[in-house]
Amino acid sequence: MSTRVPLPYSKKVIELFRNPKNLGAMEDATVKATAGSPACGDMITFYLKIRDDETIEKATFESYGCAANIAAASITTEMIKGKSLKEAWKISWKDVSEDLGGLPSIKFHCGILAVGALRRAIRAYYEKVGRKPEWLPEDLTMEEKQALEEERMLEIMERRAKALK
Amino acid sequence: MGVDMLTLSSHKILGPKGAGALYVREGVKVEKIVYGPLSTQQHWPGVENVPAIYGFYKAAEAALSRFDENISHMRRLRDSLIKGILEGIPYTKLNGPEGDRRAPDNVNVSFLYVEGEALTVDLSLNGVYVSSGSACTSRILEPSHVLLAIGREYEEAHGSILFKVSRFHTPEDIDYTLKVLPKSVDRLRRISSIKPERR
């Protein structure tokens, strides 16, 4: 165990960590998406309820991860409420970090994971309804790629660890 | 003990950080890993951290006085904490052996379905200070290599918490910890996206 130095978490992060907004699974969600994995120690699941006009009526989350991960997931659900999918898509990890009062650099990956999970949810919606808007990029964005890389890397490490046992 | 070399850390015996000791058996040759001038002895350059070394000496002195009494005291606290956790909180696993083969001050437990850093923050907000072997508590974002080496899965490392008891702790401290801990674990399990019933 490395010596733990208490992280300079912002007030907002601690506040959301203590009282997360929009917590919990959604029974009647339109879509659900997860990024990260338990093996990573970093995982966020978003549930979105989307109206016919493609605006987000309700968003909730569940998260397995550090305090910053929980706060990032929670703030993201707040940020996207009422927005159109097109507007929600534009949210970057920097926006998430800013809304949290600034994440310490070692915790940037939490904001990135939250955006990765959100964009997965948006893509899942369009797959479900069988449509593809022109603003939705074909290629994965940076945040989505990061989530994928994290998930794949752990897979590789686990396989190696199992081979050694 | 029949060892060639032995390291001792000041902070592990409640001394100040910044000092340590290396025992090298006579006849064992050690290569330098840090180079530089101002060497007063052959293995390590630079000026000694005298205040820290003095603190280390005082800590050792204090640790050795009433040694057996302190060890028994720590073992009792350690064991009651371990028992309280394993019996009172589900999905927990003790890391390392019980009893005599276990360091007297060490309680290392994996809490499944919870991430370690979040638990350390929640506990600290409630006055209990611990550390964790999760990747998110490490500066290099990797889980405890020790836990992985003894055969724990990644998730178990991410959910691990290290409690240390000392001669200064009391049974009341253990009771308080056992009051606060289940609530923290419960709260974080409710937030968690991995749940036992979904597996």
C-alpha cells in the first residue's frame, strides 16, 4: 500500500460524495450503459429516460469507484437533465471536471469515464430506435476510447495473472 | 534471524517519516543505487535527516519498553476488530493469516462490492483513518501488488482496507470503528454498480 496523502478534493466533490444526486437504478429507463469494470476498480452505469423529442427526462447512475468517480457520475446526471441528446453529447470531461470545482489531475480519468459512459448510452439509444443523426460521429471519441482501453487492458492483465497461477 | 539484509521503517513503529534503517550482514556487498558527493558513509550520499533519525530512535525506545504488554494489547484489539468485521459485515475477506503468524497491529480486509478509496474517504469523514490497496489510492493507479501476489483478485484488492492498531488505541476505538464501518460499507454498496444479487 502506498502512503496515502489525502487528496485535495473540492467541496463540491465531497458534497456529492456524501449526498449523491440521482442515485440508483431506473426500472423504466429507455437505455442503460456501463463503462469501466470492477476489475479496473472504476465503473459507472447510467440510466436515461428519453422523451420522444430526444430530450433527457431523467438520468440516474450507479458507480463502483473512488469518491471522484461517484461525484463525476452524479454531476453528469445533473448536467444532462432536460438537455437534448445532441447537447448532452457535446459535454466533455473538462466540463465535468469544471462543474465539480476542478478534479485533481490524477482523477481526470473519472471525468473521462463518466463522459465515456454517457456517450455509450446515447449511442445505445440510437441503436435501439434504429436511427443515426448526422451529428453522431462514426468514430469513437477520446473519452469512449479511453473507457474501452481501460476495459481491455484489465482483461489482458487478468489473463496474464491467471496464466501465472 | 539468519538474514543477509533487513530494512526497518521509522513510521511503521510510530516514528516520524523520513528515516529508516538497513541492516547488512557482515560480508554482504551492497551496490550503490544513489550516487552523489557529501558521503559520510559508503552506501548513501547526502546529509542525514538528523531530527527524523532521532525521532526514529525515540520511537524504537518507546516501542521496546513494555514490549510484551503492548504486543498482547495490540493482538487483542486486532482480533476483536477482525472478528467484528468478519462476523458483522457480509462479503468480507481477511487478507493474510489469523493468530500468531499475523503481525500484531495489522487488520487487512477486503470488502466486496465497494471500492477502497471511497471507503477510506467515507471513514475519514467519520473520524476513522485507514488506507487501502485499491488502484485509486495508489500514485501509479495500480492495486496492491502484495495482495495480487498472495492470490487475491483485482476486485478484492480494490476493495481492501488496512486498519492499524497501536498501543495508543483502546477497546472503545474498536467499538466506535465497528459502529461506523457497517454504515459506510452499506452506503457505498447502495451506490455501487456491482451488487451480489446481480451476479
